[in-house]
Amino acid sequence: MSIVKPSTLPGFMELLPKDQMLFNEMRDIIRENFEKHGFLPIDTPVIEKSEVLLAKGGGETEKQIYRFSKGDTDMSLRFDLTVPLARYTAEHMNDLSFPFKRYQIGKVYRGEKAQKGRFREFYQCDIDTIGMGELSLVNDAEFPVVIYHTFKDLGFTDFTIHINNRKILKGFFASLGIEDSMNVLRVVDKIDKIGEENVLSELTELGVEKKSGEKILDFIKIRGSVDDIIKSLEDLKIENEIFLEGLDEITQVIGYMRDFGIDEDCFDIDLKIARGLDYYTGTVYETTLDNYPNIGSVCSGGRYEDLASYYTDKVLPGVGLSIGLSRLFYQLNEAKIISSEEKSLVDLLIIPMDDCIHEGIKLLSELREKGLKVSVYTEFAKLKKKFKYADQTKVDYVIVLGEEEVKSRRYSLKNMKSGDQVEVSFDELVEKFKN
């Protein structure tokens, strides 16, 4: 029989246990924050009907999707968690309470070119609040609150939540006589990646006059405190209705955010934030780590006016955000901002002598019933090898179980780090690890 060389496909991340534990810790912190803020869990199939995922059709999405058939069924792997949410909400509408606050953490798939830090299979962590017919701007303000507490709990102190409103940009473009704002928005959104000169060049290619392009660059470079930027926008005296609506909305959202008590050093208004996706209609967010600007946005999202128009005639406005966990983990690990360490998930390892394996299993069961995290070494081997295993798996404490320990119910507890040993009873053992 020939041996197949084991390997993973390009663009698919696979971690060793120590890294996987750190990844899981990050995922749990995110999940706990989502739940703490009242978001309910849902899970949707990784595989959806192609007609559902591709209802909108066209664009880069269709080129990147993994699509296949089984029998007569045309299926595709989900490429994000938003389209499945739209289908889910439309399908279960009568069983949901609105506003519907949901979170989902799961893998998505995109057949894009595999490159460093970008994956074809990756975890996304999404939250959305969906309204029936209408949705208060208070919800737009709550999402930065979730971002704030999540990244604080992940251990970050210096990060900035950048906020904008696409109506401000759209209205400003309209005041310059630019009606095709969507393509202009996409170009503006790339400014941090391609620079001002390239943005100006691409705007010109779209038919935007050079003078108007320069005004756009000056506009998105407006800086200052949140209040200073709002005043600067008011002082422009732009009478466009959409612009004024966006300015009013962002002013309200900032006011609600202050009511929520977010540290003002952690957010700003950034007029160049546009978010390239065309379903965003109002508030948009991007979050960056202040000391690591090269990592780019680590969390983004925004407001949309009609989530499920392809699946229902009901108007479902919403606001949401997404953390690309796989990419975030990879980037933080590469930049050595986080690091994993070998550690055990159990507090205690029972090492039975070869003729005490049955008693070792019984002791294990008793301790687990008391709520302790315990494992037992099950292989027949020399004591030296058993202790080597305990050392390699980074377990903190071991007890060696022989006939004398079985009879007396007293155990020699060894600290693997210090080498110290103490004799304890069963009850003392339970008490030590419960505390």
C-alpha cells in the first residue's frame, strides 16, 4: 500500500492544540460578550441552496463561491453569515420577536486566491439587530458598545472604533454633481490601501472632474474631535437633504454612545470610512488597533435598510458587524501581539501503577463527580515514561496510585513545577482543586 503524504489545502488554517486553545479562548470571549449584550445564538447550514445564496447574482461573490451538485440539488458553501441570516429571518419570521438580535459564529468559504493571512475557510463572528419595518438609531450606537467591551476583554487597551455615515458621503458627492455615488464610495474606501494619488486617478477614470476629486480628498481629511468634525460639517452649509439626514443620524448615534458610557478616546468620526459593500445605507464602522495600523480593520459593519428583499416583501432594516476571527488570530499571532503557551486543560493527572489501573479509573470517576478536571494515564509503561508524559502535557499536579494509596485512601500529590510533594486525603484533594 502506498503512503499518501499528509497535507492541507492552501488557504485552510489548522492549528496545534496550544494555538487552538488560545483561538478557542478568543472565540469564547467574543461569544460571551455577544450574549452579555442580549444577542441570541443561531446556527445555519454550511451548505445552502445556490438559488438562495446567489439570489442577488453577479459580482465577485459568484466567482468565489464553492458550488456543486448532488443529484438534482444545486448547492453552495456559504461565503458569509449575512445572506444565511436574511434567509433565516425571512423563513422563520413568524417565530421571531422583533427587534431580532442574533449572533452567529461559524466557518464560511471563499474561493479566492490563497495568500498569507487570507483564508478560503475562516471563522466569522457576526451580530445583527433586525427590525420589522423600522429600527431605532439606538441600535447603531449599541454596536460600538459591543466592540468596545469585546476588545477590552480580549486584552486590548489602544484601539479606535471609526464611525461614519454613508448618507453624509452620498449627500456630499451629490452636492458636487456626482450621482453615481456607489462606485465613488468603493474608491474612497480604498484610500488607506492605495493612497490619495491613486484614489484621485481612479475617481478621474470614473468621470469625476479633477477639481471635484480634490474636494472629495479634502472632505474626507477633515480631522478633530467628534464635536469639532460635526461642527465642521455643519459649517459647510450643504443643503443636500441626504447629507443633512446623515449628519443628523451620526449626531444622534454619538449622543447615544455617550449615554452608553464608552470611553471617548476609543472612538472617532472618520469620513473616509465608506465600507465597499453596497448594502450599507447609513452608519458604518471599522475598528483598528492603534499600535498596529498595518493589520488594518479588525472589525467592521454598518446599517442596512432592507436585509431580506430577495426572500420576502417585508422590509427588514438592520445593523450588524463582523469580526473575522481566523484572520484576526493569524495577524495578531504573526505580529506577536498574542502568544500561546503549552498548558493542560486538567488540574490533575492520576498515574496508576500497572496493577492499579482499575482503581485509577474508579478514583478518576469519583473526582470527576466532585467537579474536578482530572485525567488518568492509561498505558502500561515505566514510571519514568509516565512522568515524562505528565511533563510534556504541562499538567500541574500528579498522584501516583499504588496498592498502599488504594488501601489508605491517602495520596502523594506532586507539584510538577516545583517538585514538592504533600500527602492528602480524598476530601483534601477535592477541597484543594475545588478552590
